[in-house]
Amino acid sequence: MGVILFGSFTIATQYLCTSALIMICALLSLHLYVLRIKKSAAPETFSGLTEQSDLNTADSKIHDGADGENQPDMRPFAGNRTVQGRLNKSFTAKLIQSLDTIKQYYADLANEFLIYEKIRNRISWANSCFVAGRKNVSKVSIKGKTLYLYLALEPENFRDTKFYVSDASSVKRYETVPLRMKIKSRRGVKQGKELIEILMKKLGIVRVRDTAETVKPSDYPYETTKKLLQRGLIRLKTENGACFSEADCPVWADFTRRERVFATEVQNFISDEVAASLTEEREEKGLSKPKGIINIDTLSEQYRANDTVTLKSLKEKKLIQSSVNYVKVLARGAIDKPLTVKLQEFSADAAKMILLTGGKVIRLKRGSKNAHDQK
């Protein structure tokens, strides 16, 4: 009898343990599934330049174009006038806002030049230039997080050597200093100094001192974009290339551009006031009926980045009925690309979603009959 009871107890214990193990595994799987859903639903952020409305915060990364030209992910506006802006950064501004390592690399190379006779340093808008008399012997530029050294040497002579160099002679600015070398490490600085020595021997320029500390990283303490604009070391241009005037008083909207925005989170990223300030209004002849609606996620799916959404294009894509003459844009789902949307009405959240992804909101309102007659 005892054996039977013991056997029954053992079986029951095993059953309970197995059941508990199955339940634990099920709960763990459910937990992992929920985490995966949250992760997939989390918004993607865009690492771009963000200048706050008070312009006192540190600048983030920027996308470099040509030397001295940087396209920021920001939309400056002045009063009620909204424009797409471009920052034209001087070499000095780039150096000031560079990482400390970049400043040190530049100081090391600059001081290496300055130990030689007749070498002088002149800083232009786009480059730091080293000259012997009137002859350019070297230029230095900054693109992103990389320092570039240009020397008056023939790149062809350094093919298949330990020096990783390229030919920049196709760029007019560097025709006289065609050898280009990226300086991204202490090793790069060392090799740069070796090339400088080779160049000086070729030019017959002698060394007059062993070391120099004429240039120091501390000479270029970090400053905000606002201060550099005030100093004239950064120029702010509109999308057509014209510079802002002092009367424009450009300010920055207090939000960060994002690659994707969900309707459920848009309230967290931009205020109603900022969205209203960035919404353009234009008068247009048109009817107010029949009315139709379009959702943001539909626009995101049906249009490509930087496309312009109009009443005509919506009809061509058969996203609204051909009889509709007035469209309201509503917030739903997500948007993952910048669009210029020219329609009659926007919900507050829909406008914010468009602006947050770098797009433009243009509200078309019916003008008075007199206004049209005057046109």
C-alpha cells in the first residue's frame, strides 16, 4: 500500500513540476513577444543638427556637402516667413565645433609646418592654408569628423607606398596641392608629418626649429552655432542661395527632425505653437465642397521622399474621388519621409507629423473675390 501511495505521489509531483515548467516557458515567451512588439513600434530617430529655440544647446552632427557647405536638418524661419535654410560653415567654425581629437591633429600638423623657414599660415573661409611666399604648399580642410591634408606633391609618386593618399587635382581649389590624405588617427598624423618633411626637402625649405607650439587646441574652444553666426564664421542662406539679412532675425523651431513619426507620439515632440508658426498659408481659387479626407500613413505609402502632395496628384493616384475639391489631412499610423503637402486643411497632429519628418505644410485657403481680381 505504501509503495502505491509513494508511486502516486511521485507521479503527481512530476506532473506539477512539468506543468510549472510549461507555464514558466509560456510566460517567458509572452514577455519576449511583447518586448519585440514594443521595439518594432518604437520610433526611429534622426541624428541631425538640432538647434533649440534659445540656441543655447550643443549642436549635433551635420551632413557635409562641399567644403564649407553643410546642409543642416533644421528649418529656420523669420516672423511668418518659413524657409529651408543652409549653413555655410567656415573652416574656423568647423574647427571650433570639432571633436578635441580633431583639434589636436590639426594643431600637430600646423606646428609641424611652422618649424620651417618662410612658412606662414593663412586661414581662408574653407581652408587653413600654409604658404611659402606666395606659393601654396598645403591646405587643410574638415569634413564631418575627418581632417584632410592637401600637399603640393604628385599623388602618382606615392602609389604602392605606405601612404594612403588620393588625387584631388580634379577639384579646382586643390589643383596646386593635389595630394590628399585623410587624418583620422595618431598614425595618420605621423605619416602626414613625414609627407610634410618630404615636401619641404623638395622645395628646399630648411627647418629652423625642432618644435613649435604656435597653434594649440585650446585656441579653439567650442561655441554654439548662434555665437558663430554672430561672429560671421557661419553664414545662413535660404534655399535659393541668398543670405539672411539682419532684419530677418532667424530662429529655430524647438524640435528634432525624425526619420519616422507615429501619430500616437507626435504630441511629445513639437508644440502647437511651433507647428502653427511653421505652417505656410496661401490663397487659392477653389471650391469648398465636396470635401474629402486623406490619412498621413496613406501619403507616406503612396508618395516618395520630397514629393509634393496636391489635390491633383491625389486624384491622379485615385486616393480621393475625382469630384472632391477640398481635402483635410488627418493623423493616422506613421510617416517615414519628408513631403511637401499643399492642401486645404490639416489636423494639428497631421501637420506636426509632416513637419517632424522635414516636410512642409502649406494650407490653401480660399481668397476673397477682390483679392483674386487684383491678381
